[in-house]
Amino acid sequence: MSPLIDAVFLMLAFFLIATTYKKSDKQIDVDLPTSQSSVKLPLSDSVVVIGVNSEGNVFFEGRPILKTALHTELRDLANTAPDTRIRLDADQAAQVHSVVELLEACQFRGLKNIGIRTFNGLASANQP
């Protein structure tokens, strides 16, 4: 009986020590920047546009789409043309996690040529 009690106390000590070393999740205050220098890319027919608005609604090539259907579209795109350029249009008021979800969906499907569309902050700041 005493070896069983020893084993229970060792397990108890292990779990107490293991839980004290758990890393705490930290919140990071981030002010998202605007683009001060944007590069104008040439227009191309091979650009696929994925968008997210301020409500978190997702759009694929200008039409509303569910996130599950987006994964299907991205899978088909990765199978047929994995080097296609993808442009992510995100509303300024969109939640950051919505943008990250779209980037992760592209990455999950193996699509790597992804750009985020921005506006030139200097042009709008100089206007009266």
C-alpha cells in the first residue's frame, strides 16, 4: 500500500510543478500601421482577390463566400495554379484575426504568393 501512496504523491508533485511552469498568454498592444510607401504592381489577369469587410464577411473574386467554401476554392486554386498571385483586400476596420485567418487558409493550402492591398497614407494625409 505504501508504494501506491508514494506514486500518488509523486504524480501530485509532478502536476503541481508542471502547472506552475505554464507560460501565461500575454496581450500585446499593437497600433497597426498604415502604409507610407506603397509599391504599385502591374495589373494582371492572374490575380485572385480575397476580401474581408469590417463585419468579418469574406469575399472571393468579389462575391460573398463562406469560409468553408473558401477553403474549397483555395484547394482547387492550389491544385491548378499554385503560383497564382493572391491579393488580400482587408477593410481598415476589419478584425485582425479575420485577416490572419485568411492568411492561414492560404498558407494551409500551400499558396505563398500573397499580398495585402494598402493605400498610401501620405497621399491621404497631404490632402486638405
